[in-house]
Amino acid sequence: MAKKRKSRIPKSVKTVVRVFIILFILLVAYVGFHYYRRYAIQSEQIRQAQLEREQEAAKLLREKKAFIKKIGPIAREVDKSYGLLPSITVAQACLESNYGQSDLSQKYNNLFGVKGTNPNTSAVMTTKEYVKGKWITVKARFQIYDSYEASIRAHARLFQNGTTWNHQQYKHVLASKDYKTQAKALVTDGYATDPDYADKLINLIEQFDLEKYDK
């Protein structure tokens, strides 16, 4: 009985198959490398962006702490003569001058947005005010001071002397013995128009441990 002859695959076909396999492997490797390279670049970009945000946040925090360190001792020295809490004064300065970065504080040492009337000692600037339940942009004349200390001292005198129409305007502020009560009294006595003003001050005091200036 004759043996069956095995079919033989032509060499040309084997060569084509080998080439196809090699090309397929190279294609997979290329696609894989391209995908990995794109993923690596995107990951690096994300990492760099995150690093920049962290560095910017750290820089901003250093600037805030430097501002607080600068005005904290001044507030402590000035406020003790007026029955005010330095923690409140520092928090107000941080909030109202954006940690000393506002144009008003940088150009004119005005930390608290104090208005002025005399053209020789004041300047007209744009500001935002909370009126009838919404924020509006207005132009107003603001007092010019020769130093942060002068601004803080004038701020303290305002609470002690009251307004021209009511010398007892800030009696609840002066009567307050802790920063939470005094922060709320600022709103009660009409110092601030922002309904969230007291909460903002309290949060700042607790975030930066400003109560240490009251001791």
C-alpha cells in the first residue's frame, strides 16, 4: 500500500508568512511605542502642571504669611490701646487688601478700604460694594496713608470714635471679648455690607492662627 505524500509548503509562501509576521510584530511594537510615548508625554505634562500649581500655591502661602508677620506686631501694639482684638484687625487687613496685594494697599498703604474726602490726601479708585443683595463696581475716593501703621491706627480710631453721625456706632465691637463675637459685631454695627464678612474673618483667624496676636 503506497504511503501518502506529505504536502509541502512552498518556500516562497513560508517567506511571505515570515515577512508578514515580522511586519505585524513591528507594527504592534510601533503602535505600542507611539502610544506609550504619547502617554508618557501627557503624564509628564500633567505632572509639570501639578508641580507648577503646587509651587504657585506654596509661593502664595509664603506671601500671605509674610504679610501677616509684617502687620501682626503692628496690630498688637496699636490695638491694645483701643480695646480691639489684633486677630480681627489682621484678618480684616488680609481680607480687604488681599494680603497687601491690592492697588489701594500697595500704592497708598490703605489696608481697610477707608474712604476719603480731601483731594489732597485721597485718591479715586474702582471698588466693589455689596448693595441691595448684589455686588456692584463703583468709583470712590480712598484715604492715602504714609505707612501700614498709620492705616491700622486710623482703623482703630474709627472704632473708638464712631462715625460723625453716631459716636456709639461700634459699641458692640468694642464690647466684644473674643474674635468670633467681635467679627459678628462688625456686621451688626454696620461696618461691613458683605453678609458673609464675619465668617470670612473667623475662617482666616483659624486658618492662620491669628488669635496668637490677642495674647
